[in-house]
Amino acid sequence: AISMALLVAAGLFTKSLLKVSRVELGIDINNLVTFGISPELNGYTPERSKQLYERLEDELARYPGVTGVTSAVVPSLSSNNWGTGMSVEGFKSGPDTDTHSNVNEVGPDYFRTMGVRLLAGREFTRADTLGAPKVAIVNEAFARKFNLGKEVIGKRAATDGNQKLETQIVGLVQDAKYSEVRDAAPPVFITPYRQDDRVGRNTFYVR
């Protein structure tokens, strides 16, 4: 009886694993290596942490066979969910309006390295730093939720209910899984980690 129960459980697990393996992630996981670091745990200041991230980007890119290096503050498909309320140009909201969006902060060439298709606009570059104009990239689910239509690029937005729309949307990307394989791709608002004055940990991706 115990053996039968174990066989049934194993069979169900295998069936579930097979279904998950066939899910379209929107990310190309082939030949992609990932690791995370948390410099703040070793007493690094935000400035030293960013210097370390840039050094890693440069040194990893020099390895033979490497075609892309990037990073993300919220690691992909890791059950981490970061989100906030949004104010978006042209989107009228009231007290009962759902304005929630997931968020992330990423490095230059994130979408090219992850295999996520850029539909319009541009990727982030190293020029998107503190002091530069604030920029963001959104996915298709975000554009649908906030009724951006075809005029996504150039729209302005803000997080946490800030009514001053300081951040300009410069890119639109295809939907990709965010934190869970089984869940539909949620709206995501992505900004450059270099425009955050405190990034104490980061997850790197090397293709």
C-alpha cells in the first residue's frame, strides 16, 4: 500500500513536471548561467556595490563564448514579487481602480541577454544613471492594463502614487514569466538599477 502511494505521488509529480517544462516562458533559458551577490552584507556602500557590478559586467563579458551579460534586482522565476501602485499618463484612476504593477530594476542589455523580444523603443544603456532623465521599459501586459494603446513610447509614469510623472517609457517588450512558471505574465514596470541610489544585491545573467 505504501509503495502504491509512493508510485502514484511520483507519477503525479512527473506529470506536473512535464507540463511545467512545456510552458512558454518568454525567456530563452538555454546556455544561460545565473548567480546572485549581496555586497551590502559585507558592508559595501551603494557606491562600492555599483562599482563591483560594473566590474563584473566588464570582466564576465571578456570570457570566451560569452555573448551577453546583464543583471536584475528581482531574479526571474524565483517566487519573488515586487510591486507598487502606478500613476500613468492618460490613465484615469479612482479610489477603487487597480493600479498595481510588478516592478524590477535591471542592467543594460537585459532583454537581449534574456532572449525577451523588444517590440518598440530601446534597451537601457550605461548612460541611464543617476542624474540622467528617468526612464522605464514596460511589457505588453502593462500596456494593456493602463490602456497605452499604440502610443507607448514617450508616455510618462510614476510609482507609489507620485503625481509628478518623472519617468518616461522608452521601451516595450513582449510578455515573459515574472516570478512563477504557472502564472500568467503580469504587468511589469522596469527601470535601470543604475538610477536607484541603493542597490545592495543583484542577480547576474551570463549567456
